[in-house]
Amino acid sequence: GQQVQQSPASLVLQEGENAELQCNFSSTATRLQWFYQHPGGRLVSLFYNPSGTKHTGRLTSTTVTNERRGSLHISSSQTTDSGTYFCAIVQVVGQLTFGSGTRLQVYA
Amino acid sequence: EAAVTQSPRSKVAVTGGKVTLSCHQTNNHDYMYWYRQDTGHGLRLIHYSYVADSTEKGDIPDGYKASRPSQENFSLILELASLSQTAVYFCASSDGWGGYEQYFGPGTRLTVL
């Protein structure tokens, strides 16, 4: 079945440092979506990214579908970036499959 | 922005009891989904629906039923709650299947004792 692997599983940064989160998937996906989960549990969609690179604020999402990988770059991290980041792939038949997440802790 | 609400936001249930989780969306979306999240893991699809009065099984449907009485409402039903169903449950909606972005509700934290 579909496999979505995220790395690293956890990451600790000092405020101001950059972060690179990776997402690799085992089969061809039609879409990749990045989510941020607040420490309290709320899930927020960050990027809905068919292919290529998208930017919003300090976040950059890059997806290379034919290489089955995606990445999320966070520049100049802030303590409010702390939480868990998930990537999820949309399969050909429409299934949304999530990775296990990257837990980010940014300290001042 | 898409609006998906869930009720209750948290619930404690007893083993063997019946639990109903509700989801309401005001986006005029055809598709609705129920996911569960276990601590430290990603979300997994339980049931989904693409039209009122019809539901489909997702990846982990065992122990769960779903009901879609209208386009706006989608319920998840645990007829006989078990300890293993302790999790956070998320509802989502989308305008279509596959190539459409899914919008998530705030989640319901269910504890089965």
C-alpha cells in the first residue's frame, strides 16, 4: 500500500535557525499537502501543492512528483513555529494518506 | 475560508457504550471524511461520503459506522465503544475527490474508559 515517510521525526532549533523537512512517498501521487498541527491539536493546511515550488511568508514547499519527494523549508524559525508538521499524499483514487509527522521545537 | 465544525470537542465514554460524533460544514462541499489520529501518529481515513444518504469505507472502517443525512452533516457512530478507539477524530470536507484540497475541523478528543 501507500507509504509516506517523513524525516526527521523530530527537530529542535534555536530561534532564527532554518529547518528542512522531508517527505518521501512510495508510489506516484497526484497531490501533496502539507499540514501544521498546533500543540493543542488544531490542524492547519499550509500548502496544497501539485508540483514545483510555492512560498508563503517564511515557508517554502517544493514537490518533485516524479522523484516521489517533497520538502518544507522554514526560514528564520520562531517559537510559534513549534508543533507537528505532516505531509499527506493524494493517491490516484483520491485517498489522502498521511505521514507520521515531524515534531518541531523552537526555543528562544 | 472553508468552515467545518465538530461536536462535541471532547467526550469521555464507557466501554460498550454508543458514541456519536457530529460534523457540520457550510462550504457546500460534496465530499466529507472522518479520520482518526492516535497519539504521535498521522491521520487515517475511517469513512467518507460523496453524496447525502451514502457512505463509503476508508482504510480502517471496522468498529465504526457513518451517516450522511444531508450535504452539510456527517456523523461517525461507534455502536460499541472500545478502549482501542480512544483517539482524536477529525472531520474534513472537499469540493471533489482526488484533486481537491480537504479542509479539516478542529477535532474531537474521545476517551473510552
